Amino acid sequence: MVAWFGNKFRNFSIKIRSWVDRALDGTNDHYLNYLPGRISWFSAWMLKLFYSGIKIDKTQTTILKNIPEDAIVLYVNKFKSYFEYLFYYTRFKEDGFPFPEIGLDYKIFSLQPISRIFKSLLSYVDYIFKNRSFPDAYKSGFIRRKLANERCGFLSLVGKKSFYRWFVKAKTDPLWYLIEMQRSIDRPIYIVPTLMFFEKKPIPSNPTLTDILFGTQQRPRKIRRLVTLFRTPEKIFVEISEPVNLKHFVSQAGNPIEHQSLLLRRNLLLQINRHRQSIIGPILKSREELKESILTNDRLQHFMDQHASKRAIPIQRVRKEATEYIEEIAANYSIGTIKIIEAIITLIIKFMFDGIAYSTDTLNRIKSISKKGPIIFIPCHKSHIDYLILSYLMFRNNMPCPHIAAGKNLSFWPIGPLFRGGGAFFIRRTFRGAILYAKVFSEYIYKLLEEGFNIEFFIEGGRSRTGKLLIPKLGLLSILLDAYKTGACEDMIFAPIFIGYDRVLEESSYLNEIEGGQKEPESLRQVIKARKFLKKRYGRIYIQFHEPISINALLENYDKPIQEMTQKEINTFCRNLGNRILNAIDGVSVVTPHALVASAILNCARKRFSYEHLMDHIETYMSCLFFQEAKLADTLLFDHVHAVEHVLDIYTQRKLIEKNSEDQTDPSSEEYFTVNVEKRPVLDYYKNNCISFFIPVAFTALAILEKDAFQFSAAELHSEYTFLQEFFKNEFAYNIDRTPEYIVRKSLKAFIEDAILTPHPSLPDTYNITSEGFRKIKFYSRFLKPFFESYWIVLNHLRRSPQNSVDAKERIKKIQSLGNRMEKKNEIELKEALSKVNYMNAVDFFTNHGIRGSENTEKIEFYTETLQKYLNFLQT
């Protein structure tokens, strides 16, 4: 009987075993951490609808396109989240990218096909009966097989249970598993860090009650996620960080596998954290927290004690002054205010401009490199809008808005509070005599860098009234370098930026100041008057980013670290860096149709010129710009003839130029243009927007004219070029990395390209000027004529006035008066030469070269002969 029951049980067991094997297809590889690409249409439709409001920028998915086709892809995020896992599964599948079917340490139940759910449960029970242990997808080799079979995975780096599982209970660490797998296969495994954001708002140092109850925006809980998804899905966005090639990592690490997995986890978390900070910025402390931290640090405390002791004043008084300085300086960074500013700028662009032209590629590279250290944004300064437009662009491109150094003249109500909320901190024009203020300001900068905030400042100091870059003001740059030297940050990344406009808002006020008028102080009245600008259109805004400059990389070219440099060496480094930044801005400047046409109009030797004569100039300049690979506005690239005609119409409507015919009674008569003499300085402003591209060739052209021969050697031009570069060093920043010899040769190549010169057939390094080329050389050299005339006016004043006869302000007034008289007597040809800015630069140059008054006869005579020589070459 027992035997009969035993046989029956064995037969039943065999049947059950056979049925189980058939049901499981002979394998226990039915794990719930695998969600197949094909799920029910209803589940797929629900997921697609659920996540439909979340957008991924195309610039982010470009990263995925660059991953090799044979690679095994594994996405990683920081915190365990089924919400994120299912989003990447849904969206990447929809967009045709590798999508994560395998969730390492995840279990998906409800979305599985019913057959898979049944098989998974049956497999789980069967495995326990067979092995007296729980199934493990790692030990069974299931995950390895799926990944090797071109399946994509998803892994979360931080999770309480997962950490305890591998760290305490010695279960399989997924990263250890992946490293071991990579060691045994040839195909690369690419680990792609991903980040999901529910708000651009910085993380506050003190969490609110909402954060406590519903989680922070960095790690929101379920209710907060769902509320954001259904109410404001546009707030949610995804960033994809730089993929890690595990094959490369394993070959470089060289440690035991346990150490490699720990190092890999640390590196991935650091990369994700830095990427997150590059989007939302560092933890945002309140203004009071920052203020207290600055005022109580040891450096400032020690300085204040010494300051009080030297001046025999109570320490409490010194502390009160320092507190007032911080209140005067400090920003009040607020994401709410930034959103208000964004709305204002959106309206300004809509009603006043035709949009913003910029490249996202370099901006994305800056965002990527910002993980290494704070970014110091350094734009050129042409308009008050510059303060706002860059923050607007950062906010729109998921980057933290920088703290902006603004002049104290802008701290008036209501602009001051608005700017402070947008990240502006205020700086005095001069620190002269304000020792304590200077120290407090330096400590504020140190604290911003230490916290990891990006900073924006204008190296020119103020807005350019001439249209070209001003010589750098090195005060704030020096403070930044000092903070870096004393350890405020590991690296400091400078991002030179060009911001330009087809037409600048402050045009009329600039013209007034250039001609000697007083600058009107910024005030509420000016803000109210600014509404008139809303009635006009100002064309496009152009923004270009130069490749970022890392201080660490720059210092590698020096034989000692900055900490070991003498103060003189640091000053030289600072000065060179300032010139390097200006050259970088010039290098990415955008040549607009307005600037190019203004250049051609003003450089026409004739008072009246035809359209064909103007186009001759423009074609010559375009050839030079193409040779230099200058950045041109889209309208110039697509159809420069139409762009020129459009600008001519604008200039005619604005009465900057006048159009007339040879024969007024004959409609078919050829049309000519004449320049409104009083408006030449306006055109000069726009000409100077692109003048940096023409100065090297203008110097070379003038050096050729100085030889007064149709044949010359390149070597003969070097000394003349060097002299002109030094003579106009207050006007144009020269390239510190290129010698005059190099630049002359490059200019000569441009001239050969445009048939201005031809190499001598037998004499090396010798060139002949073509008949057409001599005329074009004049086109280039005339860029310099306004500056020579300005300097000639100043020299005439100096040779008539004894040293120290008047103070600096009175001297400029007398020079302006002299310039006006010389222009009326036709001793000066160009109205734009009557420039207060040019006068100040010329006075500075002559003073530094030993001419302070009429007593310095020998040097006055030298420069008189020199200027007359060049002006003779530039005669029409």
C-alpha cells in the first residue's frame, strides 16, 4: 500500500514537474526586474499619456546618439524611483533610443503581461522548492545574459535597502557585477547618468514645511511628483550627463574589483551632484546667513581688529561699518524675482527685438565644465539690457542665474531691489580711500566662490560709448584671482561672451556723451521715460560664447603655481588674462549688416557715393571676414546683398544717410548716397562694433602705404606694425599669444587671397601691390583715420598748453573746444574724430610717453611728424 502511494506520488510529481517545466519553458529566468519592450497596448498607452507633459530637449538626447552602436547601455540615477525608471522606459522607447527593460534592484509587477506575472510567481515558488533558497537574478546570470543580448538596464545608486543589501548582507553589488562583466567581454558598457528636475529653484539651506511633508524638489515624494506632473508638467525636465565608458574606467583604475566599484559609485554620484548644481546652483543660503558667515570669518575679524587698532576707533564702530557695507553690496538672490525678470525680458524681446541669435553648443560645453568650478561670465557691455539678457538665457537653458556685479548707480528704487533679487550685487566705481569697504567686498566675492555661485561682471567697467571694446579694468579680476589664490575654489572658469545688437537702445545718450555732454544719472525718472523705447524696433540680439578658459589649465603654462608668484608676477598674469579675455570676446563677435554697412559708408573716400561703390567696399570687407572665419549674422550669410539693401533703407529712414539722383527730373538716373555729417558719430558707433576684425589688416595696410612703393618685403612691415600696435594700445586689445610677425603674415595672406597682393615670382618674402589692390588697401587703412585725427587734436592741445596748467576735467573740455574749432576750419575731416573717449585715451597715451605739456618739445616734435605722416597717407 505504501509502495502504491509512493508510486502514485512520484508519478504525480513527475507530471507536475513536467507541467511546470512546460509552463516555465524549461527555465527559471522569469524575474520581475525585467519589463519587456512589448507590454499590453493599454499599459503602453497609459504610460505614454501619463508622461506626455514631460519634455526632453533634443540637445540632451544628442548624447545618446553618440554612444557606439555595439555598446551595452545602462542608465543610472541617484535615488531609487519607479517614476523615473518608467519614464525612461516609456520615452526612450517612443523616441527610438535604447530603453531600460532591466531594472537592477527594481521589481515591476502591475505592468507585466499576465503570462509573465504567472510565470514569475510560478518560477519563484519552483526555485524555492528546488534550491531551498530565494532566486537571485545576479547569481543566476539572468542580468548578464539580458544585457549581453542587447537589452538596456536602469540602476539607482542610492537606496536604503539596496545599500544594506550589498554593504551589510554581502549580497551582489550591481556596480561590482557590471565591472566583473566588463572584464570578461569585449563590448563596452556605457553608464549614462540621468537627472530629473521638478523645479529650477535652488535647494534652500533651511527646508520649508512643504519640503518636510512632501519632499524637496531634488527628491520629491509621490504626492509632490503627481501634483507637479498634472498641474505644471512643463516644470519637469530631464538632463543627461556625460556617459562613462566602463571599459575605459576598468583599464585605468587598476585596483581590486571591490575598490573599483566603490570608486565608480563615488565618481558617478559626484558627477550627478555637480551636474545638478550646474543646473540649479549651490544650496541657497539666506542673505542673513551669508552676511553672518562673512562678518564672522577669521580673516575679516583679524582685519577689523587691526583696522580699529591703527585708527584708534572702537571695534564696534568698525563692525557697524562692515555690516553697512555688506548691506550695500550683497545680493538678495530669489528665484521668484528671477521669474519676474524672465517675464519682463520676454515682453521686451517680443515688442522691441526680433529675437536672440545664439548657439547652444558652446553654452552646453560651459554647463558641462561648470562642474569643475564656478563660472565667471564676462560679457562685453553695450547696453543696460546686458545685465538681464544673460540671466534670461541661463534660466531658459536650465542653468543657474549668476550673481552680477552692477554699478552702485543702479541701486535706486525700484530697479535696485529688483536687480538684487535677480542676483545683482553692487560695487562702487572706486575703492580709493575705502580700505575697509575693499576688504569686505573681497570677502563677499570669496564667499560667493566658496559656495559655488557663478559670477558675472563687465571687464570694461562701464558701457562702451564708442561701440568697440574698452581697455580692461582689472580691479574685480584681481580680487577674483586673489580669492582663487587663497583657496576659495579648486578651479575658476572664465567664459568670455559677446552681446551685440543691430541697434542699441542708448544710442542718443551715447552720442551726447561722446560729444562732451554729461551722463545723466540713472533714476526712476529714466525708467519711466524708457517706455518710449517700446514704440521702436531694434532688430536682433546676438550672443556668442567663447570656449571657456580654465585658470588651472592656464597656469600649467607657468613655471610656478599662483601661490608662489610675487605680487608683480600676479599683476602681469592678471593684465595678460584681461587682454586674453578681450581678445576672446573680439574673436566671437558677430558682424551684423548694420556694422558692415556703417563701415563701408564711413570709409568711402567720396562725400557722395553710389550703391556700386558701396558694394565694392562691402565685398572687399566680406572677403577679409571670410578669410578670418569671422562669425557673421545669418542675414549676411544667407543673402548679403538683400541684407545690405535692407540696412540702407533703415539708415535712409533714420536720416543717417540721404538718397538722391544725378538728375532729379529723370527717374532712371543713377542714385547716389550722401552721409548726414551730424549723424556720422552714430554710424561710427556701429562701425566700431566690428572694427576688431579689421584692425590687424588696417595696421598692415598702413605699414604697406608707409613704404610708398609697389614692392616690399614682409620683414619691412614688422617694426611699423609694432609701432602702430603700441600707439593704439589704449584703443585696441592686442593678441598676447601672437607676435606682430605672425599677424602681418596672416594679413598678407588675406590680401593675396583677395588679389590685393601677388608674391614676387623670384624674390622670397617679397610682394607686389596690384593696381586694384592699392585702392583696396586704402579701404582698410581708413578704419584708423578717426583715431589719428583724435590723437592729432590732443597733440595740438598739449603742444600749446604748459604742464599742469589745468586739471584733468578742464583739459578734456579745452581739447573738445579745440577739436570743434579744427573741424570747422577743415583741419579735421571726420566728425566722428571729435570723441571724448578718444581724447581721454590719447591724453593717457601721450602722458605715459613723456608728453605732459608744451615743455616736452622733443617728443612733441617726434609725434607731430609721425601723425602728419600717417594722416597724409590717409588723405582722400
